[in-house]
Amino acid sequence: MQKFGNFICKHRKLILVLALLLLIPSVIGMKATKINYDILVYLPDDVETIQGENILSKDFDMGAFSVVILEDMSTKDILSLEEKFKEIENVEKVVSMADVIGTNVPIEMIPTDLKDKFYQGNSTIMLVTFKEPISSDMTMQTVETLREITDEHCKISGMTATILDTRDLSDSEIVVYVVIAVVLCLLVLELALDSYVAPILLLLNIGIAILYNMGSNVFLGQTSYITKAISAVLQLGVTMDFAIFLYHSYMQEREHTHDKDSAMAVAIGKTLLSVVGSSLTTIAGFLALCSMNLTLGKDIGLVMAKGVLLGVICVVTILPAMILELHGLIEKTKHKEFLPKFNGVKSFVMKHYKWIIVVFCILLPIAFYGYQNTDIYYNLDKSLPSDLASVSANDELKEKFNMVSMELLLIDKDVPDYEMNAMLKEIESLDGVEWTLSASKITGSSIPKELLPADLLAIFQNDSYQLALINSKYEMATDELNEQVTKVNEIIKRYDENAILAGEGPLMKDLVEISNHDFNSVNTVSIGIIFLIMIMVLKSISLPIILIVGIEFAIFINMGIPYYTNTILPFIASIVIGTIQLRCNN
């Protein structure tokens, strides 16, 4: 360790030059890294709903779709707008009731059951399908183009529109809260350390490590917007302790020697010995997330484990070089530490430790009960501002047309129309199902099949499958919709054992079930891995148990408080909070 420290001190100028040069590829890599804003793509490929999405994309050229709400538009204007939409490269099909009735048939002539589905007052809807998947750059660009073409009479709903707004909102806000985090950290460090310049150097060092981490994400291909949003702040919080430890060790060694290089070499060695156990447990805890079936865990785990490793490397290489080069400035800006030593707290704990254990035993079941019963929501759209264009469109679709979540049924093409209609009638009898629609139902109405546009029929059938739309009034990722999806699956399997129920509702149901299982299993694996590493580092069995119990108790309190305050948390909060506290407080 001493030799390594001496090497860093001797070549500090070279290290700083290399550190600055490495920022160039880091920034380029950061710009080149694709950010994924669709959390559903992290579901496993072998899930039946994902297979259904693949069939929709491959066989129906329906990678995604949007429902456009049209207000105060004549049939002639709607047909004109359709032609404009069809000229867009990624648009596959555009259909509305205007295609069926044309410009000569009055709306009153449409069968009531169909008219109620597609017309509400002065509003009607248009279905636009896209070739590319929901979250592809091409599809999001297409939705932006649709918005540019349309005016105040049109609103574009759907998951792609929501993802697009999520991207814009996330990109605009991430810089704000990173700056807030840096300012707050700087304020605390200025109070806690004995120099006005030292905190700036510590933050610069971690900022470099963060840029290295974000730039190297390019080798992963892509990362989620959630990972992008939390990784910088998490890395800042996790690795700051390492930087503070090095600085304090250096200042303590300076009290015993006037040779700053010798003092720093010793401080580097002490830092490596002290943080190796903590960093190993933190890295191992994050890597445990890679075992999740929901590959969002792998996304967060790899990025954060890499971030901790890069943070440690920067703390024992770049930070010492910066401190040594700016040693004079640090000395000139010395001041008295403003934060108290908290000796009173230490004395109180030592004196009243028995009572503290009693309070712990009393609070533990209360905290655990709250932790177990905290409500969680999985539909992240709920956290979006109501004034976003996509949220406004989705709300209007819900209020006027009772279209909240859409399920897409894929069934064998050889299932006869009478069986198809019988199955759909059975599905419509379920609570929450507003209506169903298929080619068999349309041709079974008073509209002859010959009058239906080819684009409309192509949406509902091909050489292998028939497609049916199932509209539910239940919100996505709710217990009601998940139960409804289960019942629909039971019905369709009786008519065709290979039938698949796809769409956002079934996908969200899989997300709920898989993430619930994953979070529980990963926490268990993480605790086991961290416990084993702590045994090796601390050479004790009882001490790791005490430490893990203390950390888990803190997690129970933190995650249990929302239950007692009637606060509902997004599901991602459980993985983020658990990750931070379990991996970073050991």
C-alpha cells in the first residue's frame, strides 16, 4: 500500500493530465449512450405478454399505437388528416369511423353499439399504428411529428406519448436536482471540513468519477432513465465518505510530518485498507441486483457497482494529486470546523444503551408492520404533472370514451366467427370490461364486410392470427385490472390454448408480479452476500449480525413511515431506498 501511495504522489502531475484527457471520451460516451424511457422493455423475453408484443410487431406491423382524440372535426377534415398521417414514414395504418362511413353517410346511420364506442358528443377517435416499438427513437419522433401536424382540435394519447413527455421532463429536471445535491453537499462539507477549498476538490473528484461512470455506460448499450436519474446522486452519496476519509487521514498524518508527500502516501494506504470492506459490500450488494428477472435491476446494479469502483479509484489517485498540487491554497483557506464533535451523543448512547435496546425492541414490530403494508404503485404515469400533453389526452380518453387500459387479444385465425363472438361476449360480461372489438363483430353488424377499408381489416387479421381489442375501465397495475386480466386469460385459453393476451395492462401485471418476487429475493441474496463479506473483513460473526440488524431496522422505519402517513410510494422507491441503505450503510 505504501509503494502504491508513493507512486501516486510521485506522478501526481501525470495523473491529473490523464484524468483531464479521460474526460473527453467520457463526455462523448455519455452523449452516445441511449437512454430508455420505457420500463416495460425490462421484462424477461420469455414472458407470454412480451411474446405477444413481438407477434404484434412482426406479424401485424404494430410495434406501437396511439389513439388520437379529434374534436369538432368534420368527416372530410378527418379523412384529410389521415392522409397527412399516412405520409409519415413510421406510420403503418390510420383508421377511424370516417373510413367506414365516408363523407356521404350521416353519423346517425352508424349502429348504436359502434357509434357509442367511437363518438362522444363532438369528439371521435382515430387509431394510428406504428411500425417501430413503443419507446424507439423513431416512434417518439413520429409522435412529435403528429403533434406538429395537428392543432388544438387533436390530442394524442398512448404510451409513446407518455414516454416522450417523460423523457422531456426527466431531461429538463435531472440537472436541477443534481445541482441541488451538489450545493447541499458543498454546504455540509464547508461546515464539516477545516478548509474552504478542500470541499470543492472533493466534489470535483467525485464529479470526475461520475462522468467516467456515465461515459462508460456506452459499453452497456443503453441505460434506463431511472438509472440515469439516480446514478449521479447515488454515486455522490456513496463515495463521498471515501473522499472525506482520505482527506482526514492526510491531515492527521500532516500533524506528524512536514513532508506532505509522505503524509499523503500513508493516507492513501490507510484509505485503501479502511474502505476496501465497505466498497466490496457496496459493490456486491449492487451486483446482486443483476440476478433480478426484471432486468432493470441489472441496469441499476451494473451502473452503480461500476460507479462505486470508479469512485474508489478516483479517491486514491486523482484526489490525492489534486490535494498535493493545491496544498498551499488549502492551507491558506483553513478555518475552524463549524460542526460540533457530537461527544454528547456518544456519551448518551454509552450511558443509556440498555434503554436504547428496549426502545429498539418496541419500535421494531411497529416499523416492520408499516414496512410490510406500505402501499406501492407501479404505474409511474401517476407521478407525472397533469398539464402534460399526454396526461391530458389520456385523461380525456378516460373521461369521454371510458378507455383507460387496452388489452390486445391474439387468437388463431381458424377460430370461427361464432366462437370468437361468443368468447368476446363472455369477456364483456366481466366487471370493468367496457367493450370488445374484432373483425368478426364488425362484420357481424349491419356494415357489410365489403364496405370496410382494407387498413381496418388488416389491423384485425392476418395469415396466422385474429386480433381483438378489449377496453377496460380499470387503471393499469391495479388489483382490479390484474384480476380482470387473469379472468380474461382463463376465458381465451378455453377457446384457444395458444391464445395470448398482450397490451399495456397485461404487461403491467407481469411487471407487478415479477418485481414483487425479485425485490424480496434480491434483498435476501444481498443480505447474505454482504454478511459473508463482513465476516471476512471484520473477522467476527456477531458484529456483522448486529450491523445488518441495525441497517434493516433503519430500512423498516424509513419504508414504514409512508404507511402511517397514508403516502403511496412508486415501486421504484423500494428498490432505490433499500439499495442505498443496505449497500451504503455497512
